[in-house]
Amino acid sequence: MLLADGSTRSRTVRFGRHTVIGASVAVFIVVTLVTIGASRLIAGYMTRQAMASVVDENRNLQRQIGTLSQRFTQVQDHISTLARRDDALRLLADMPPLDSDVREVGVGGAVAPNSGIGSGNPEFAYPMVDIDKLEREIQLQEQSYAQIEDRIKDRLDLFNHTPSIRPMDKGYYTSSFGVRKDPLNGRRAMHNGLDISVERGTPVMATADGTVVFAKATPGLGKLVVIDHGYGFRTAYGHLSVINVSKGQSIKRGQKVALSGATGRSTGPHLHYEVHVNDRPVDPRDFFMDGSDDVYSLK
């Protein structure tokens, strides 16, 4: 029934069942199509937005990967430099360089279940493997440096305990190491040390770090000091006038241990100096490493 606005007249319109059904179906189809179209438009918009976000994120990741790759290359170059320096340090420490096979820092083992081998993105798998190798190379370098440090400490200790300076700042050689004519009886005999003529009371210095094992008078060498330096080294200082150390005392290189004199079998003031290596006397001048050796005098 239709009513005109402001009028009392009415008009009746009748629709058949088929017409109503058809109209309803048409309306449903139109609404469905509109809904689908709107959904597709919305979905397309959201997809484009999501894709744009993914693209931006991917670009950021690519930049980050590029930066990490550059830094990774720089670290590898730095490790290569450290390896070359390591070889040089090993040479100075009298150690063989690390073998190239050792520097491969190889590892291995059985394949673990569900390890995912053969799956995943290889672009991300290989960098992870490289980083793992990088960590092993760093650990190897740390271990090598620790070995070098221990070796240098040992060699430094050996150096400190090796007779290597002159026992006096001045003087003249009056009798060398080797077979000679005894100045008191004229017979040829082995002279196990070096005689250095100086004024009475000239300071006598220890030629290396060590421990005093003898410090008293003897019939032949008079007042005598013997120092055990370890590593098979011993030094002896004879014909002293004054002994300034005692048995068992720790001594440093260059420390005054006595004053020169003429005690014992001696024709005049001088120092008798001996160096023994593994209980065998050797020429003391072979251990004067603090400058050129003048055959006739000590300056």
C-alpha cells in the first residue's frame, strides 16, 4: 500500500511470490558482490601494505647482512695479521710456528638426530659456520699466545740466571782460562778461571741471579764465594778480602757480593773468577755479554 505525502488517497500494489523471491535473490546477489568487491579491495590494500613492510624489512636485513659481512671480513683479516705476528713471536721465542693444518681448526663428529642438515636457507647457514670457525681460530690464537708467554717467562728466567756480565767494572786480565804455568811452583796445570788484577777492595758483583752456596775461606782460593744460578750454572769468586754475603742468601745480577783481595795462594791483589756449566769449568770470557771484550783490560 502506497500513501502520497499529505494526501489521504492510497494506492495498493501487489507482488507475486516469484517477484518477491526474484527481488530478494537480486538484492542478495548485489549485496554479496558488493561485499566481495569491498573485501577484495580491503584485502588488496592490506596485502600491498604488508608487502611494502616486508620489502622494507628485507632491505634493512640486506643492509645489516652487508655490514656484518664487511665486519666479518675485517675480523678475518685481523686474525690473519695476528697469525703472522704469532709466527714472528714464536720465532723470537725459539718455538716452531703453528702448522697450517692446525690453523684450519678442524672439528667433526657424528650427525645428531634432527640436526636439520640439508634444510634451511644456505645463505644464512654458511655465515653461521664461518662464525663458528672464527671463534675456534680466536681460541687457538689465545692458546698459542699463552704458550708463547710461558716460553718467554721460562727464557727470561733462564736469561736472568745465566752469567752474562763482568764481575768487576775495571781491571786487567793477568791469567786466562786453560793450561798455564803455575805462578807459585812453575809447573804446568789447568787454570779453571780467569784472573783479573785490580786494586785491593774493588767491589765484586754477582754475574747472574742465584743463591749463595759457599761463603768462607779456603786454603787455595782464600776467601771464596760460590753462587748456584740454577740451569746448571755456577760461578766462583776467589782471593777476596771481604765477603758481603752468606750461605743461602738470594742474589741478583749486579749485586755486590765481596771485595777483591789477595787471600789464599796469591801473588798479589786480584779476583779469580770461574764459570761452571753442569759441573764443568768453561772460559768465563765466553759469558761476557755486556759489551766488547778487550783481551787485556776491563774498562
